[in-house]
Amino acid sequence: MPRARWERIAAMTAVVVVLGCEAEEPVTRPQPISVDSPFQYPIELWDQRIEGETVVMVHVTDMGGVDSAYVHQTSGQEAFDSAAVRGARQLRFSPGRRGDRRVDTWARLPVRFRMPQDSAVMGESS
């Protein structure tokens, strides 16, 4: 039985940590505005019921797009790391701000790949 797409969506932590310079006015954090999660749970890890977390650094432009992303902290699974970077590049944000100006910012984005608690009910056999 095929699994629904939403079952394999990884959770994106809504907390975004901005790296900024202390000497200037503080930068307000960019906030994710994407409605649907672009993070796809790698099917081979899903089938093996492997979970993990990758921390991705994203460069959010002053227009809210992501123009660059890289693995800051690996999950230990290359498939999770690749899926996290691929998904992060598709995100949209409300841009960071310094005062009333939109600014480019780097943000740390944890991406968690977790199995749903009720996956046994959704067609998984023990």
C-alpha cells in the first residue's frame, strides 16, 4: 500500500537562529512562511524506520528567498543531510530586518526526520 506524501514529510523546527554582528542594531529573525514542508523523508530510511536531525545553515536574502544552504551539523545519514539541504533551498521566509530595512541574514535551521507515533495504524506492519 503506498504511503501518503504527508506521512514522509520531515518536521522543520520553526525556531530560526540568526547569526549577526553585535556592533550594529540587532537583526530581527527571518521567519519561515512556507505553508507546506518541502522536506521529503528519504524512502529508504523511512522503510528502515531510521530517524535523525540535520542542522542546515541557510542564507535568507532581503527578499525572503534562500540562495544558499549547507549542512552545519550532520545527522550521520547522507540521505537526511541531502534531503534537508534540498528542502531548505525551497523555503520562503519573511526577511530579517535591521530597523526598518530588510537585510540578508544567515539562519540555523534544524530539520528533524521522525516517524509518526501512529505509523503502525497507517498500514505499517510490526
